[in-house]
Amino acid sequence: MAKENNGCLSSWVEVAPPLLISPTKIPISPVLETITEEDAEEHPDQDS
């Protein structure tokens, strides 16, 4: 089947994303703060 497509299969492989993510690349994500009940009670006028 690969012979039928000639260059189609090889061009598809070139644009495909890598199957494995390198363990040396650490995803950067923001650090979120935990909202405690005490913090919520200090600001009763803010309803969000």
C-alpha cells in the first residue's frame, strides 16, 4: 500500500507530531494559589 501512495505517506510522516515527548522538556504551567475559606471570609463583598 505504501508503494501505491508514492510520496504521500512520507510527506504525512514529516508533518506528524512526535509520538513521544522528551523527558528533558518540562511543560511550563503557572503556579496557582490555593484559596482557603479564611481568605474568602475576609472579602464577603466580592462575589465571583
